[in-house]
Amino acid sequence: MTRVLRIFFVFILLGFFIFNSCIDRFNIPLDEPDFILNVEGYITTQPRSHQIRLSRAAKYGPDFLGPSRPVNLATVLIKDNEEKSVLLPYTENGIYITPDDFAAKVGNSYNLEITLPNGDRYISTKEYVNSVPKMDSVTYQAVRTASENRLNDVIGVQIIGHFQDPQDEVNYYYWRKLDSDFAIIAEPELYTLPPTHPTNPRGSAPKDCCVRCFYKEFPAPPSIMTVADEFFNGNYQRRMIAYILDNGTRFKDTYRLDMQHLSVSAEAHRFLTLMDQQLRLTGSVFDPPPANIRGNMVSLKNPEEQVLGYFFVSDEQFIRTYIKKENLEFFLTPQSIIPEDCREYLNIGGSNSSPGFTPPKLSVEPPPDWNPD
């Protein structure tokens, strides 16, 4: 009996230790990532709806940023030196717009003021609108550039601006490409059936339509063209203001380039120059590491806070030029063959379709203001 009692007490003691030997919770403090505000946008002297885009990205370490997310429902104001202010209504995806007839004035200064939903306030340094010397004319020429492949040069088109730079006056220029239209030329007579066709895989099946459609794109490659007149002050200029890569499709017919001839401040020119240097990094071991370039937005709560982007103001001259294939000295050969109805350019063979989504068809009608003659 004594032995039985001993065993019984042993089990009781074991149970006591088991049920009272719990592991205490240890809470590890995790720092929330810092967020960096990014401001994109500018205003010009041309009356239209100007956009300001706000986004925030999580910051991990000194250089790496996470995906950007739009900043919605902020209060965005543009104020000038005449004590006038304009409220920019929120639209979607972090975009805030001015009224359709809004335009900056040469000689005025402007600030951008932002109040986030949490109450944090940001303001830009003053930006002045300087007059931009007018462009007299625009021409273009085909250019050939050596590439790493000795057998294939890179072909493109240079856009040349002709203008007089004022004497004894400091000017900073910025030439910005805009979304542009061009004619897509296809070869529907070369259409063949898909390889999965049950009776005639890859068989010839010419289509009657359509050969010529119109497509809108942002001209490639992306680049930032900005220059100071310190080396040509007072001289007449014949200067490259844009470059468009020939990919075998763009110049099969007519390409209509839209762009802006802009004045910028010295500070904006510096910012744009640094941005262009970042865009031109090739990814080699000799490239400097990418940097988050600080703009002209300042936090009123914490002036040391890093804010990305730049708000600038410009005098603008709108430029439109039609680049015609027959006027080019040469172009990329062979040119791209599109063996399909040109309306299907965005979805040839259904390659870009997915459940619930089909890319739109291109139009055979030119834009209403298309006038290459």
C-alpha cells in the first residue's frame, strides 16, 4: 500500500510541474518602417488641368524603398505671390487636379502646400516662372549609333530645336516628351492560322482588314533633356531636344511627336539633371549606387524628413511635329512585320488576354486633330 501511495504522489508531483511549467510570452518589439512621401507634378503657363500625384513608399534602410502607394484624400493647394490660392480636388490613385483653365503667370512665384489625412503638412520652396525663349522651328534627322552588337547599329530619330538664346540672361531649359500618336502598319495578308488549328495548323489565311491603325504611346526611350545656357549664352541654337528609338514599327508610316519646351529654375534644373543621371545607369559594377534624390518639399513638422519629388513651374511652348518615313535618310531594316489585322496589335494571337480582360482594339480612324500635311 505504501508503494502505491508513493507512486500516486509521484504522478501528482509530475502533473503539478507539467501544468505549471508554461513558457512565458516574449514580445519582440518590431519597428514600423518609415514612409517617404513622393510628390510628382508641375504647372505651366498653358491653361489646362494640371496634375499633382502623391504617393508614399515604405523605407527599408538608407536606399531601398518598397512599392509606392497612392496618398488619397489629402488637401492640396497651390498659392502664388499675389495671395491667390487654388484647391486641387482629389480624383483617384493619388492624383489631384487644377481647374481646366488654370495657368501660371510669367514673373509670379508659386508654392505647393499639402496636408495629409493624418494632419502632417508639407510645403515647397518658392518656384518662379521665368519666360522661355520661343522655339523658331523644329526639324528631325535619322541617326545611327554603334551598339555592343557590331553587326547591328541602334537606329533612332533626333528632334532638333532651333531658337535664339537671350544674351546676358541665365536660362535653364527642359524638353519634356508627351504621349504621342503614330500610324501602325500591319500585313494582314500574311496572317496564318494558329498552330493549334484542328485541320490546318499554321496555314495561310489572309485577312481583308486592316492595314493602318493608330496607336498612342510615351516615346521611348525615357530620358530627361535639360540644359543650362552657360556655354552658349546669347547664341543661336540648333540643339537636340528629343530622341526616339526606331523599333521597326514606329516609323513605318508617320509618327506625331508632342512635347513641351519649358523654362525651369536653377534648382529644378539641378534636380532634373540628377534624375537623368539615375536613368542612364547601365547596371555595371562601375555605376554608383542609386540614391533617393531630395526635392524641394519640406515637412513643417520635421524639416529633416526626407521627401522625394519636385514641384516646379514653367513657361511653356507646346511643340508638335510629324515625322514622316519618306523624309528619313534611313530607318531600321528589316522593319517589323505584323501579320495580323492592325486592330489586334495589342493582342496578337490572344497573347495578352487573360480571364476577364481583353486588350482594346486599335482604331483605324486617326485622332481628330491629325494633320500631317
